[in-house]
Amino acid sequence: MLAVVFTQKDEFRLEEVKQPKPAAGQVLVKVRSTTICGTDVKILHGTVPMVVFPHIPGHEFGGEVAAVGAGVSRLPVGTKVGVEAHAGCGECPRCSEGLYNLCENYGNHQKGHAHIGFTVAGGLAEYCVVPARSVHPLPNGLDCDHGAFTDTVGIVLWAFERAGGVQGGENVVVVGPGALGLLAVQIARAQGAGRVIAIGAASDRERLELAGWMGADDVVVTDQDVNPAQVVRDLTAGQGADLVVEFAGTAEAGRHSLEMARRGGRVVLGGATSPGQMLQADLSVIVRKHLDVFGSMANPRGISGRANLLMQTGLVDIQPLITHHCPLSEFPRAWEIFTGREEGVIRVMLHP
């Protein structure tokens, strides 16, 4: 089968590799739609812990069940599915709480942990073997492109649920208008936000325009002359945001997020998933404003299943985020477009 292989740090190639077979409790997925995420860039640069080269990446993909291993009965061959990237061991204290994204046996294959596209081979290939518990059948009306967003929408939904969700009429700020941030704008609106404010850098102008189309009431471009916290206060009658959701992944975005929240507000930091972003903030901002600050990584408890329902009902529209389609054989060009932010790219959908 054809697969993208990260051969070593900063090097990749398309290769013909042996097609995998599902073991007990596993599913073989025929990949129909698979995409590139910013985390894949970090993986290739060697900044994501536990990834061992050579490696087949890909953690955002959908397809059809091609075969199942022993003990799998709920997924008939031909079922269209989306795949959730995390599969915990199922036995550690965190997994017992349903937080398998925080599995204490991360990377331990013998104990049943799998992080698809990270510690095990991923879906930038024609076929991928995944644990059956990571597979979500797609509801009626969704195709494999939606399946490729099963995990992604779940990540954003979990970020909101970390902070208790949106209370009706609250002011919500979304920092970082990438794919996750644009999904966050839609989820904030779906959960009843009174005002949604999207914030990004000058290089994000086109994406901020899309954020406005997707439901943001206001968009703010940050530059040297703009104080985001003051702009947010001006837009919220001097109060600040009830909830700030950050997916920019920079230390500056984290600091601004704390400053933009109102007294007694909530902040979710979800962008900095790799080491190296050092947050330098005045701790009194958190203490004196009595902020609730949450870190959010991935998504547990089958939340991706509910994410699919948000797409099915139309509350979340992923189609505008898919700016390019191409066959898997054109991965080098797709990578160039994505990493170079060419042609207004947000997500490139590859089809094996």
C-alpha cells in the first residue's frame, strides 16, 4: 500500500509498504479522506515526544471498515467511520475516569495504549489498523471528509466542556483562527454565546473573515498598535470575556488570553501541545481576577461521537475548512501548500 513515511527528522517520502492486518480488538480502515495537521509538522521537526522514526503519520482521517480482528462485532465491513486518535490502556486511574487522553501508560503497546499517528502508524496511508474502541460509525448524511474531522471537532468540543461549556448569552473569545479556532467559533455559537470575538494575527486576515462568516460577531487583528485585552473590554461593556478559548499555541496568545478574561472568568489553553512555549505571565492577573484556567489536550469519553452529531445537525460546518483536495500520491505538493500557507489553505484533504 502507498503511505507517507517520515523517515527521519525533517525528511519524508512516499513509499510502498506492507498492508497491515488487524489483530484481536482491532479494525482495518480503508482510508478515504485524510488530512495534514499542524501537529504533523511538529512531528516531522522532531519536537513531539514518543514519536519514533521511521513513522507513518496521520491522526485526522475517515474511511470504511475493510476487515476486523477477533472479538469485534459492532463494525460490519463497509461501515463508514471516523477515527479518534487516542486509545488508552483502559486500566490506569486516568482511563478508569474516562480520561484516556491522559493515559498513564502512554506509549506502552503491551498495556494496550495507542496514540494513532503518534505512537503507532497513522492514516496518511491507504490503510490503517486502529483499536476498535477508537472507531466511530458516521451518522447518516456524513461522508468520509466528515470522518476526517471526527477527532478534530471532538478536541474543540472538549475544550469547551473543560470549562463547563458556554452559559447562554456569555461573551466568548476565540484566539487563533486556524482550523480548531474556526470550529471553536461555531461551537461557541451553537452553545448559545451572546457575543463571539475571534482574534488573530495580521497574517490571519483571510481566516478572520471566514470566522465572521461562521458566526463571530467581531474579529480583531493583533499588531503592535493593538492591545487585545482593551479591545475585548471595549466590545464587552468594559467587562472582558466570560470565556476565552485559545488555539494559537504561542506564549503571547496564552498571556493575552489571561488578560482578556473578565474578573471571575474562564480561560482554556489548548494550542501549545508540544514543549517549548514558555508562558511568562503576571500571576496576580490569575489570582486577583480569580480566574479558572484550564489546560485541554485531545478529547476523552467518546466525545468525538457527539462531535459527529454536531456535524450531522449542521451546527458545525467543516466544508469551508477544506480548501484543497488531492490524491495521496500528491502529498509532497500538499505538504508544501500546507506548511507554506499557500492559496488560502486551511486543510488539505488527501484521498488515497
